[in-house]
Amino acid sequence: MPRGNAKEPTFDEVATTRDGRDITRGYVDPLQIQQPQDSILIGRGGGNYRTYEELLRDDQVAATFQQRRLAVISTDWEVEAGGESSEDAKAADFMREQLDHIKFDNATDKMLFGRFFGFAVAEALWARDGSYIVLDSIKVRNRRRFAFMGDGSMRLLTSDKPTGEVLPDRKFWVFQCGSDNDDELYGLGLAHWVYWPVQFKRNGMKFWLIFLEKFGQPTAWGKFPLGAGEQEKTKLLAALQAIQADSGIITPEGMLIELLEAARSGTADYQSLLNKMDAAISKVMIGQTMTADATAAGLGSSQAQVHMTVRQDLVEADADLVCHSFNLTIGRWLTEWNFPNAKTPLVSRRIEEPEDLRFTAYRDQVLAKMVPISRRYVYEKYGIPEPDPGEDLVWSPFDLAAAGASGSAGSSGSAEFAEAAGGSRDILPPGHVEQLQQRLGPIVDEWIATARILASEAKDLVDFNERLQAIHPEIDLDEFTRHMRLGRLAAELAGRADVLEEGS
């Protein structure tokens, strides 16, 4: 009973669709197959999903949807224990083994087609391994083989039972998506939104080909004399048809053949129509157009580079859709069967924003003045193979960066730079090293001064990092980069001079 005078909540479902009170459908029989509410699927395809399958033959649809799926499965999946007990940890280890066995990326890729059609269905094939029930395989099924009943249950359509075969419990992994309400059992996929752009594009292409045929080459015009019989007319028509295939023809005397040039006025820009439809498809599928259409739109490569990946929010949403539905079905069933005292492990995708290494390099350059930074960190952070002990080292920009960050120009800085560069081995003549340090010193000192101000104002390291990122777009690295390039060129020339001297 609720405490105080609060009234108990209503536990029954009120706005159900199964009692005839749904004014959008009328009476719904719980034991009858329900049709999708997708107006395009019903109106243009009679409810048959073949209509939407045909859309995947379009080059833009196929390319953008593949890009969207690959953006998800290219990320790493991970399994976290649902709790902190040893049983929870065992359940998580068991789940990792199952996902490795079934090739979870492959299942994810196929289930993501549910985004396009509105729902997806996969069958879990169970097996026994000693005392455990394990997942032998996951087979994603064709959605056209299934239908939803008025009570929300799913049935398998067969030739023997066209009204649907009852399915066993804890067997099928299903999710619906895209609809703006839970009353739509079939969901609403991206295909609904790209249907008309694809149709307009296909019709535009058809008329474009007709246009090219009509205006790309002249039409042969045959003239026969008055009183010509049917046999003469047939010969003339055959001659006109031969013009398309043969370079030379013959005609009886008195027959005249001319080439009629088609004249037109105005514009017939079919290319613009196709570009517009491709752009519309891209917006629906991946939320932007610059990845696929940068060249056609005349955009610069720097702008296109910004959009070379699918938008982060779409990747996260797609990954969450598949992983969350898996956790609620197959993940929960496996856990309850094999580890009844454990909480269901959480399967997820590690979606991370691509790191801006330009900013990271600047941040590390600043922090190197305040806290020690190991060389191993530099190798791992920037993906540089760490040299083996005793391996012959070559000059790298990191050594010059270390020289610039070692302090003000002077003998101590030169010594630190020489040590960072590999001990007794000189990379540049001493005078060149000092000159490079003198030119880089003021630039780095300005960065350090700015960072010290931010550090004094920051509450903690997290706040400090956020403040650095905020000023990152205002940092001008052009001058620093120019001196670094000159230093590298000087190092290369000095090395060649040493080789020439040794050879002489």
C-alpha cells in the first residue's frame, strides 16, 4: 500500500491497441496478423518488403548504408560485468567467449539492416557444453518470413501456415526502431525516407538516357517519291535502320535520306537532379553529404575531411540499438540459464571520438615543462615503434621538440638536446642547435606562459585540459613548423656533408 493518502497507480495498460479503442486502426484482433502502418510500403509495395529491398540496388543507398554499418562494426565490442561479485565476473568472461565464438561483428552487421527496414530478426541456435547452455550460432533471418500479431507476438509465416506459426520462447532476438510510437510493431526504417529520392533519381536517369539518345545524335529522315509502293517504303525504312549500325548504305534511285538535327531551347540539367537526389539520400543515411559528394559539390578537401566519418551520434545510436537489444534477449537468457545468481553482463561498443593529435602534441609540449613525460608514452601515444636497445637512431621531430622545450637557449639546453637525441652522437653542429633553440624558445615560452595562466585558474587537471582545448583553435603553429622544417633540412644536409667528407 502507498504511504500516506496517495492513491495507488493504475497498473493495467490503458491505451492498448487490442480492444478496438485505437482510432487509428479500429478493432485489432489479437490473433490476426497486423499490417505495417508505413504508408509508402503499403501504398507503393502492397506491404511487401521487396519494395524496400530494391532500394539497396541504388549506388548511393548501398554506399552510404555500408559506410554507416562499417562505422559501427569497425569499433571494438566489450563486455562489462553486471555487478561486482565473482559470479558477475564469471558471467562476463563466459559472455566474451560466446561473442568470440559467434563472430559478433558479423551478426551486428546483418542486424543493422533493421535500421533500414524498421525491424530485424535473428534466431539463436543453442547447444550444450557440459553443464552449460552455449550459443552455437546466430542466424539473422529474412524479415519477410515474419509477421506480428495483434497481441504483439511474432509469428513465422510458412506455406503450411500462412497465418503464422507460433514461435518458442527465448529463441529469437528481435528489435524494432524508427517509429515515433510503440504501437507500430514493424518500426519505420530509413527506406521509408529514401524511397522517393531513389525513384526520382531512377526516373531522372531514364529520361537523361532518352535525352542523350535524342540530342546526342541526329535522327535519320527518309523521303520516298510520290507513288512509291509498300516494297519501296520497306526498303527505305530498312536503310534508315541500317544507318545506326553501318557506316555505309545503298538506296534505290529517287529515295532521299537526310539527318535531322533535334533543336531545343532552355535547359535540361539532369545532372543537377541526380546530384540533388544523391544529396538527399546521403542526408537520410549518414546525416551529411560532404563525404560522398564533396567533389560534385565543389567543396574543398579540408571541408570534406571533416565529414570523412559517419556522425558520432549515429554510430553511437546504432551501436546502442544492437547491443541493448542483445543484452535484453540473448544476453539475459544465457546469464539466467548458466549463472542464475549473476547480473546480466553489459555488451557495448567502444565508441571514441578520433583524437586530435595536433592538439595532443601541443598539450604534451606544454605539460613537459611541468611534469615528467616518459619516452614510452610518446611512442605509444603517437604510434611510433619503440627502437630496440642499441638500435641506430635517426633524427626525429620529437628530438627537436624536446630541445625547444628544454628551456632557454644556452649550453645547458644544448647538452639536454644532445642527450635526448641519443647521447654523444651529434645530430647538428652545435651552432645550428643553439640557433634552432633560440628561434623555437620564444614560441614555446609563449605557450608555457599561457599554460601557466590556465593552470593557475583551473580547478583540477580535467578543467585544465578543457581550457587547453578551448584555446587550441587560436594557437598558431605555422612559425614553429617552419623552424622545425628548417632544422630537419639542416640535419639532412649536415648528414650528407659528413658522408661526403668520409668518402673523400
